[in-house]
Amino acid sequence: MDRGRLTSVVYAAVKSRGGLIGAVAALCVALTVSGLILALGGGADSAGALPNLAARAARVQQTAQVEHAGSNSPTRTPDGGAPAQTANGCAITRDQTDAEQYVLTLLNGHRARTGAAPLALSPALTTGARQHSCDMYLHHLLSHASSDGTSPLVRIQASGLAFHTWGENIGTASGQGLIGGVSANDAAMIAEPVVCCDHAWNILNAAHTEVGIGILYVAGTEWMTEDFIG
């Protein structure tokens, strides 16, 4: 890969507090590849990964940076069962689920530095987040609204969970591998000022208690959805 080649990272946030919904326009940042890949070894990295995730993240990055034609074909679940996929047809691979756990570690690392309690990973929210990441990939569009017009609030309500506050962050990155892409999205989001109601606010909001994380990686492009509730 040409280290001088510029790659794009795009992300957006939608969030609410006490039922008031705000929106931030998508931001596109052109950065060099070398500036986007975060250190993943030797203890906690600059985006807050815990030491025991370093080896796993390095392994995921090694495999994810190889672009495969048809890389969204279903793979078998970790227990060797039938191929797993979202309701709209995208594979749920082991590398992608490992990346979701990695992102959870990043989020909770940021929260720990502010004294906020860690987020619990919600399977119900994750199901919806994965489906939305698949929808964005299928339509090649970074958008909080699904292709059928469904809002993030309606998708989160479909989880069946009770909540008082909610928020959503979405992002995409190309040409950086799986871990490089999610790390770049996370670093750009947490670098924002913590003001209501931007990406960093969604991540650090002490009122949020659960998160769903859905990551898709296809042909060198990563798509990510983070859905928060509290």
C-alpha cells in the first residue's frame, strides 16, 4: 500500500438528551494511512485499548488488511454452527465480532478516564446496529436513516429495551483495514469537544449504560454503527 495515499474517514452522530434530538452533519477527513493506524501493542494504546486486547487487535488487523473479493460471504460462527448473517444478508464474521469487542474496549477506556461507568454490550442493540451497518454498505450511503426511511430512534425502540436517553454514532473508512478503520473513526470522534451533543458526548455520557456495536468490513471498506441507550 502506498503510505502517501490519502484515504477518507467519514462519520456522523445523532443523539438526544431528555428526548431532544440533535444532528451533526457528516464530516470527511482526508488523512495519510500512517496517521490513521494506531499503535496496538505495548499496553494501552492512544485510543484507550486495554492491554489484553492488544494481541487480539493485532491479529484481527493482520487478517483484515487483506482485501478479499467477495469478503462478505458468510463464515461459520465461532462454535462451528451454520453461517451467521444479518437479517438483510451481510455476513457476521469472527473478525468483525472481534472488532466490535475491540471498539467496546476503546469506548470504555475513554469513559474510564472521565469516571463514567463502563458500557455493557447489548446483544439486542448490536443486532440492530449490525443490520444498519449492512444497510449503509448495501446502499453505499453513510446515513442515520435506513434505506427504507426508518429513523435510528425507531430502530433502537425495535430492540424492545426500555430507555430514557439514546444516541447513535456512525462511521466508515476505506483502505486502512478493519482495525485501522474503526480506530480512525473512534479517534476522530473522541477528539471532538465534549459538548452536547456530539460524538464524544454520546461516548462519554454517564447517562448511557448500554451500547450496540455493528461492524461490517467488505472489500477494504469498514462500516460502523454505535447505538447508545440509558
